[in-house]
Amino acid sequence: MKRRRRRIEDIALQRIERLFELAEAEARKTKERSRSDRYVQLAREIGMRYRVRIPSHLKMRICKGCYTFLIPGENARVRLKGDYITTTCLGCGKQMRRPYKAPRAPSPRRNEDVSMKDFYNCP
Ligand SMILES: [Zn+2]
């Protein structure tokens, strides 16, 4: 059962990455953004359904306010402010901040002593 979940997560992640590739290609090709935004919407839905996180480098490309695909220099402004990278969506004005390098709390997922079985509460 564990192996099956792992495989599903893997496929979901591949699909998310592929959708972002398509969104990027579409954004370069045309000024029309609706298809890019649709790809991002699908990627988010896949992530939610299979409980897979969207990788952080891709998550930066989505507006947290209106969920459009962000292209820095076109519909997003990226500025380095103090300890943060601030991305402003030029569509809705939402600002997203991200530290240069996030300090991490110790996570059970990275701890060798805790097995994945414990983490997922499998029988
Ligand atoms: Zn926005």
C-alpha cells in the first residue's frame, strides 16, 4: 500500500511539472494568458487531490491571490527587500514574500529515526 501511494505521488508530481512546462511554453508563445492559468489551475488541483506539494520553485510562479501564472517582468515584479524576495502580482497586487533561504524546523520527514510508516500512520 505504501509503495502504491509513493507511485501515485510520483506520477502526480510529474504531471504538475509537465503542466508548468506547458504553462511556460504557452506564456512565451502568446500574450493570451488564459491557457497558462488553466494549466496552473490543473496543477493545483492535482496537488490537492493527491496531497502532493507543488515544488517551491514552481510555487513561486503562482499568484497566491488570483492563481495566475506569474512571469517576472511581465505580470509580476520581483524585488529584493531586506531579508525577503518580494514578488508582486501586477494583476491583483498581491505581494508574496519568501526568505532567501528559509530556516527550517526539524522535520520528522528528514529524521532518520522516524520511519515513513510512522509518518503516514500506516498499520
Ligand atoms: Zn494575483
